[in-house]
Amino acid sequence: MSNDDNASVFLKDETWPELRLSELLSSDTLAGLHATIKSNWDFLRRSACQTAAGRALWKQVIHDPLAELFAGETFLRNIYEKIKKDRLNNAREISGVILAVRTLWFDSKLEAALSSHDGGGAQVVLLGAGMDARSHRLSCLKESSVFEVDFPEVLHAKATILEAAASSRDKHHHPIVTAKSLTRVAADLTEDDWLEKLETSGFEPNKSTVWILEGILYYLSQTNAMKVLKIIAEKCNLTKTVLLADFMNKQATALSSSTFLFYCDWPDELLPSLGFADVTLSQIGDPDAHFGLLQDPLNLFNKLRSLPRSIQTHPDDGTPCGRLYLLQASGSPNQMSS
Ligand SMILES: C[S@@+](CC[C@H](N)C(=O)[O-])C[C@H]1O[C@@H](n2cnc3c(N)ncnc32)[C@H](O)[C@@H]1O
């Protein structure tokens, strides 16, 4: 049975795994840390744990044993209750499915990008890495130096959780780095020095690089998001570069305009204008972005895909057409000079 078949079987299944929290989460260290996150962190930083909770609860398709520890009890319970309600109501989309598809899309494109690099071993930079555990769960990174960039508090909390997991008796949660190396770079992407900090941490500007911008661009202002994209585009002049990023359209950011800032309705036109080549755009539910999780033709994502992208509101009910675009692009010195 293929992975996609597996996915559709568990979606039809009557049961969803019960939420069983690891004992580690109630240890003094982790309970205390997650209490601090809940009370002291702003929504930007907390989004790291929220994303991890989604991954932990979609464990039938994402193998990420650390996600539960990164998420903490509150986020896990919140999303679990939503999933339960959706299943009870026979909802066409189960909460968190968009996150599951997005994660699997980035995993598959990263793996393909690394296997296509001559000799492998491209460096991988995760901007706004949050509680991403790819360095611990993807064997395709075994030749790659990985750099995780995020706010200092987020990276510090992540390191604390990993230390607690490493010293626990619970082998299921023991973190093993599958990447060649992992370097955390504490930096703010809205400041001008993040690239310098990345370079002083060992990032090599002339070495092939895959950039992962997952769940980050729309938290930045238009100006800052464009600055980040231009910095990455400039790297195409130096070396083989692959960019993997998700973009919200304007209608998606309008759903929560205090949270989401940067939007782009036509990222497949924006990226070539910055110098990227081989730009491909996928929407959630497209053949390379459903993983057997979006079979119902009438679910929100499939309905959106059937409408031209220029349409701003659903013709049936006038609701905004909020879209998440998954973009892959690349660049290299040869292509820039031709
Ligand atoms: C929704 S989370 C996504 C995390 C991760 N990419 C993932 O998919 O699990 C967004 C992350 O971006 C980080 N972030 C937001 N604004 C940032 C900034 N200005 N500088 C560095 N990190 C930032 C947050 O701290 C958070 O970890």
C-alpha cells in the first residue's frame, strides 16, 4: 500500500489516536518551561510550539517524536479538541491538515533537492526554524550542515527541551541528530545582521544551499519579507541555490491582519523578477501537495483549486479565497549570467 493509500485509510477510520501525553511533559523542567512560554512569549514565538503541536497530532503521517515535547500540553490539547470536533461533525477538512500537507511537501522537496545536488552535501538553512525537527528526523540530511535561525528565546527553549529528552529514560524521545551538523543561529530576521550572524556561525556563502522558509514570510512586514527574499536571490550569483517557501495571498492574511503581514498573490511572478529560475507553484491539494489527505473533491482546498487564482471571493458564498502557495525556485551563477 502506498503512503497516500495509508493516509486515506486512516482518515476514513473511526478512530483517531487518543491524546496520550508523555510523562516527560510533566517533568519540572518541561512543565516549567511550557508555563513560561504560555505566559511570557508573544504570538510570534508561540507559533513555533503551535506548529509542533499540529505535527505531533498528525503522527499517522509525520514521524516526529520530538514534536510533542516541543509543543507542550496546552497547544496539544487545543488542537486535539478541534480535531475531535471536526471528526464528530464529519468536517471535510480536519484541523491541522494544511500543516501536515505543508510539512510533507517541504520534506519531499528538500529530499529531492538534496539528492539532485552534485555530490550532495548542500547546506540547509531554516529561517524561522522554530521547533522544526528535520535535523533529527530526516536521513536525507546526513551529508548536510543545517543552520536553524530564530529568536534567541525560541532556540534556547528548544535546546532545553532536547537536553531534557536526551537525559530521560524514555528512549522513544531520545533526540538523535540525523544531519551532518546542526548549528543554531540566534537572530532576528527584521534586523540587518542576521546574514552576518549566519556566516559567523559557519554558513559558507559559496557552498550549494537549500533555504527553507516554512511558516515565516507572512509574519514579516512587506519590507522585511522582500529584504529576506532579495538576500537569498543574491546568493544565486554565488552558488547553486534552492528556495522552498510558503506564501499567503492577500485574502489569507486578511483573515487575521494583526497576525499576518506579508502577502503575495503571484509569488510565481515575484520570484523570477528577483532573479530566481525554475519557479514552480503548488496549492494545497495539488498532485504534489495532497499526500492522500485531501480526497474529498468538495473540501475547501479542492474547491479553491478549481477557481482561477485571480478570484478573490467564493462565487457560492462570498467568503474570501484565502490561499497558501507552496513555492520552489532555484538559481545558480551560470543561470544568472546567461
Ligand atoms: C509558525 S512558526 C514556524 C516554525 C518552523 N518553520 C516550522 O515550520 O515548524 C514561525 C517561526 O518564525 C519565527 N520568527 C518569526 N519572526 C521572526 C523573526 N523576525 N526573526 C526570527 N524568527 C522569527 C518564530 O519565532 C517561529 O519560530
